[in-house]
Amino acid sequence: MSTEDFNPYNLGHQPGAAGSQATLQGSPYLHPSGGSLPASSQTSFPREYAPLLKEEGRYESSPLGREGGYILDSEKPRRRPIYKSVWFWLVAVIVVAAAVVLPVYFLVIKPKQHDSSAQGAASSSSSPDSSPSGASKSAIKIGGDGSVVTKDDGTTFVYNNSFGGYWVSNPENPFDNSARPNSWTPPLNQSWRWGQDRIHGVNLGGLFVPEPFIVPSLFETNPGAVDEWTLSTILASKGQLQNVMEAHYDTFITEEDLAQIAGAGLNWIRVPIPFWAVDTWSDVGVDGNGQTVSEPFLARVCWKYILRLIGWARKYGLRVLLDLHTIPGSQNGYNHSGKLGSLNWLNGPMGLANAERSLDYIRSIAEFISQPEYKDVVQIFGILNEPFLPTIGRDPIESFYLRAYEMVRNITGTGEGNGPIISLHDGFDSLKNWAGFLPGADRVAIDDHPYFAFDGQSNREPVNITADGGDGTMLGGKWPLQACNAWGASMNQSRQNFGITLAGEFSNAINDCGLWVVGVGVPANYGPDCGYWMDASQWSDATKQGLLNFALASMDALGDFFFWTWKIGESTTTNTVQAPLWSYKLGLQGGWMPPDPRAAAGMCQRLGVQPQPFDGPFQAWQTGGAGAGTLAPQATASIQPWPPALSHVPTDAAGALPQYTSTGTPVTLPPQTLSSTTAGATPTVSMGNGWFDAQDTAPAVTPIAGCAYPDAWDAVNAQIPLSGCLPAPTA
């Protein structure tokens, strides 16, 4: 690789008062025919807060720029050789010294603190262990585009990142937060500025919560499995549960995937995790046959792989939204909630007990990620994925959200830098119905998952025809414009009326075609002829271009987003991906996902959608500034006190619902155990103890001895025990 290819951004250039213009290479989507892209999308966010090509000069320059000793051949003066001059050797000595000293200066000595007073900042400034201070020069490794990465197993790969990102490996301080994924995203040890910096993210679905359509091989080789409950049961009956699941955790997403995500211009990952990363129970009640029910999931094993993934994210400068994707009893009855079928969380006779137990898991995770070693990487905590509000009801969900919010903020404290942003899913209700929820609450985000694929329609309209609303040259049919109209205004209005609003999931799926997208054995609403959409090798260039425009319009409309999902595994029957509309990675390879997500800016306006911008910045309290954590008096007046009244419970039995007793021991998640692969370098910093708040000593819930609990995962129609299932009154 030539030196010209190494640094297309000329990262060593220091911007002047007016900023510097980054020169992008290799992305045809940045310069479409008919004019250059606008600096930002007026549909998604205001021009002044989302530069497309302009570098604002607000972040430290890369250590891989000219300061790091890299001088492009094109910059060398073409004069007569001077190697015979004494001045040549003097300059050579100085250059060699600079090549060694300056990178260390910019990464080790020079503080990488962003202005903590910037309004709208939500991430803390650097924690005590976030810089390589004290590490030996030889231990720190830094690499940019074209650098070679050596993995823990000794194998290597080439890091491809033409956007100015660089990775940092510091064996003496595994909590070094000085990496960045690209030139327009702040390094981890600088503050994220909400309303100015934008989330361009992707999910790592299927890794820790396997789903049939994401990891079909696990389900194809275990007939009868439809969710992780049945998959775990079948694998355990073969004596294969731990071996198969650990092999999946270890290989489905690799370090190279994280490097590729950064190289794709993305800056966040959303990581769905199961509650059994913390613990499971061997007795969750008695089923209809009188048999004790034990949760079959592989308990506590995936946690070490979650920590490894967070370490990789740190290495490549990617911020993390950690999302609790499953919950005791199931919050929606979907196959990705743990068990397909019955909804038993805040619903039915065991709804309250399951909710009490779920608070303990949220607590253990919040305690861990609020530690200074992790808070600058895991900056958002999604406390519960997709609770199904139409069944549960708004009142119970609001009551739980308030209860969980108060619990987490009692652990973390309030204000910028104190623990993660708390993300609440909208429960599949309209975003406008969450406007004004918990005013004054400290750093709370609302999460929406907009999909056309699951609207119950066949959605057979083509994507390989002229796009509605465009200039006649754009492809996409109705889909790009529909994304802009359906999502853009509501997202920006929610930013105005609620605060931080993000799309935790969306995809390129205009229909529900794909192997097991709707579920194992469930036919697609599209109809029986889904074959074309299941085989991307059949797609024409026009289809790919239409899907690309749909992706760009979706990104522009949503503003802050996480695509679902990065990777879809191959089917064992075809050795191909059979749900290609859902794979960002495959879309990059095939040309129907943008190689630079910034190309989405302005797409909706080019489709004729009138701008309805969010005029930001957010109010100070929404991002941890003045007033954060001071709930307005009216904020809780309309919210049911805990515990709330539940649905599918006889009115005269509401006060007799089974509960657990608070006499158990809370689970402290273990820190990562590291052993350096770099000769002569070992970690020299604290790894944390897994529990941030030493004052948080309250017990956890545990079953009441003698209570005949119904099956906590299938109790909607169960009889409520007559006695023995209520905790003793507290003094």
C-alpha cells in the first residue's frame, strides 16, 4: 500500500479558524450527479449541527497524521537530492525522533478532554484510566488505514478505514479510551455532543440472543427449536449446550467484524444481551402437570464474551448501547424474548413477580457498566427491549420505567458522566404519546423500532423502478419517500417534545421475506414466492440501487439509528444468506448499503419532503446538564405507584398476586480476566470489582419458601395461589 493510500484525510493538517475541508475518496455516493450533497439533512437535523464534509476542528487530530511521522510522497519537494548534505542527516535525526515522540505525546501526555461545558454533552469526559498515562511506549500500538492487526490467537488482518479512524491497543491499560472510528466522531475519551454528533450504528443481533433468521444453522441442526428456550432444551438433551453455545459466542462476531464496522463509517454498536448473562433460576414455578419448571438457558457463560466484545469496541473507538433483550416471563411473547408464546411480564398472575426479578438484573448490569472502566464505552443502557404495550398497558410500563429510572440513578448519581443514558423502548406506541414523559429526568432516551416488514401487509410494490418524489433518475419505487414521510417528522418532533430519540432498530426489509424472518414455520405475509428476496445473487443492479436509496432515506429520516443487523449467518441447506435484506455486512459487499452513511444527509429533501428540522440543542437537563434529575412535580403525578395494577388479573385478586421476598443476594458481575499477549507487558490498572456503588447493599429478590408459584413463563391463565406468596411486611 502506498503512502498516498495510507492517509486520504491528511489527518496531520490542523484546521484553521474556519475549519478544514476533509477530502473523501472512494465513495461515489458523496458526489452524485446533479450537484453535491447538502451539508446536512434538514429533515433529520439542522445544518449547523451535522456537517457532512466539513471538519469542525472540535476534536483532537489523529496521532496517525503528520504528527506521527507520516509524510506523503506527493508532499516531498522534487528538488535535487540532498542526502550528501550534513543538513540532511540532522533533519533525519529530528524526523525519526518526532516519529517516536509525537504519537506518544498526542496519545499519552496530551490530555484528550473535550470541553466538558459544551451544552448537550451526554458522555463523561475521560475517566482516570481512559488514557495511556504511565504505559511504556513500546506497549502501546496504534494503527490506521492499511495497518496490520494481530489478534489474540496470533492471526492477523489488515485494518481498512479510509475515514481517518484508528485503533489503539494498550496491554498495560486495557481501558485506554483514545481510539476513534472516524474523523468526524470524537474519541471515546471526549464527550459525545447530543444534537451535534450523530449515531450511525448497527446491531449485533443474534450473537448473545440467537434468533432463527439470524443464526439459522443453530436451528436447522436442531429440529423443533423455535426460540432459545427450545434450542437450549434440545442441546442440553444431547449434552451439547455449553459446547455449541460457547462456539457460537466465540465465532459468530469476531474482532475483524468490529474493525469492519468502524471502517464502514459507523460509530456505535447496539448489543442485545440476555438476562441469563447474569443468572437463571432452577425453579420458576410448577407447570400444569405439577412439574417444577427450570429455565434451560446457559447461565452466566456469555458474560465473558460480552466483555471481550466491549474490549474490541473500545479498541476501535466504537460506543456501545447495551440492550437487555430478554426478561423473565417474556415481555412480548416473541422468540427473541427468551420464549415464544405467552407474555408474563407485568401481565397475568406472575407479572409482578417477574418484574421484581427483572429489576435485579437491570441493577446488576447498571452497577457494572457505571464503573469508571466502562462508562466511557457503554454510554447507553437499554433497560428492556420491546415490551408489548398493547397487551401490558401503558400504566404498568410507565410505573416500571419510573421505578427502574430511580433505581439506576440512585446507583449512578445524576448529571453528565454519571453512568449511562437510560434508553426506554416506546412499547410499539406512537412516539407522540411519550411526549413530556418524566420531564426533568436525567439523560433518558426514547427508542423506536420502525419497520415496514412487520406491518401485516404483503408489501409487494417494486423497488427497482423510479422513486416517487425524486428527480426522475432515482430508483426505489414508493419506499424511499415512504420512509421519509413515515419517520422523519415524528422522530424530530419527539426530539423536541421528549428529548433524545433514536431508532434502535430498522432494516432494509421492505417486506417480510427471508428464511424464518417471521418465525420458524410461519409463512410470510408477502406470499409464497419469496425466493427472489431470499437470494441476493438474483438481484439486478436496479434492485440494489433502489434498496440503497431506501437505506439512505431511512437513515436520513431517522437521524440517530442502529441498523438491524450487522450479520446474517448462512443456512446449512444452501450455504448462503437467506435473509439478505437484514444484513448490513452483506449489503456493503453487494452494493445496497452505503459505504459512507453520511451520504444519507439530505436524501429526504431530494425526494421532495419539506424540512421539519429539530432545531436543537436539547435542553440541558435532557443531556445531564443543569436541572438533570430534578423531576417536575407533575412528572410522577399521573404515574401509578409501584406496584401497578396489572392486566389479566381478577380485580378481587389484584392484592394477592404472587411476589418474591427481598432476602436474596444480588449478583455481582465479574470483571474481565486479562492476560497480555504482548511480551513484557501486563495490565497495570484496576480491573474494577463489578459493583460501582458500594452504598447499594439492598438484598435481591428470591422465592418465598412454601409458595406454590405457577409457571412464571406460562401463567396468564393459571390459578392465583390462595396464600403463602406475599412477602412479610417490612418494619
